[in-house]
Amino acid sequence: MGHRLSKIYTRTGDGGTTGLGDGSRINKDALRVAAMGDIDELNASLGLLLCEPLPDGVPRLLTAIQHDLFDLGGELCIPGSRLLPESGTEVLEEAIDHYNSELAPLKEFILPGGCRAAALAHQSRTICRRAERNVVALSRDEAVSANILGYVNRLSDLLFVLARWLNRNAGCGDVLWNRQRG
């Protein structure tokens, strides 16, 4: 990168637009910018999860996902580019299968919670779902690679399974929704 980011403020966005990676400018409230922001927020939430003590293998998986999300954000920032590895969705599916194989089948809805790491994984999952909604909305008006759509969909599934697995690993178990509460 060299000195690419030597000056942080440029004042070019003061009028409500932002620059994309291809040099074009769009409104800061455009769907593309919303999707990019959600992916950035998701990446930051995974960074927070990585601050927790995590079982072996989980930090490596989450760090790889963070790199994928940076590529995915770059792909959104540079319309027409292809930066997210095509194998990313398959890697997520393998991780889902691995972690889910150790979990009991769900018979009830679960609430986000349990141990702190699981709660943070659930929070990341909800951010991922919002990112997916904005990427889908963007794809209705502009070209978005099917690879991105599949990746964010599978990532939310992985984060759900990982939250359950983290609770199991911490000895907490799932926090079950109680429809008979009161």
C-alpha cells in the first residue's frame, strides 16, 4: 500500500457523496454504500468476537472469514470486480458441517445468549443477515456476483451453528425460547 492512506481526511465527502474503488462517486445513502457498511460492521463484530478466549481452530476460521469479508467489501466497492474467492462458500459449508455434527438436533427455537462468545457470534449473525438484505436489495438494481449472495447467506448459517457450538463447548447449552413463560 505504500503511503496510500497517509492523509485520512479529504473533505471530498462533505457534500454527501463517497468515492468508490473505481473512482466514481455515489451518494453515501446508496444501497451499495449501505451494503459495504454492513459488511464492514460485520467484520468489526467478528474482530470483537476474536477478542474472546476461543477454542482451537475457531480463531483461524474467523480470521479467514475476516479476510474474505474484506475481499467481499472490495468487490462491492469496485463494481464489476471479482475479489472474493469462489471457494469461500464451500469452506463455510465444510465448517457448518463440522461444527453442526457435534450438536444435538434443534427441537425448539433458541435465544441469543449463553456464554459471551456465543452471544457475540449471534450478534454477528444478525449483522450478517442485515448485510445480506442490503446486498440482495442492491442486486435488484445493480450487478452483484452470485458468489457474494451465497457467501453471506452461508456465513449467517455458520454463525448460528458456531454460536450453538460455542455454548456447548463452554458447558452452557442452548438458551431455549420458552413459549409458556409468565
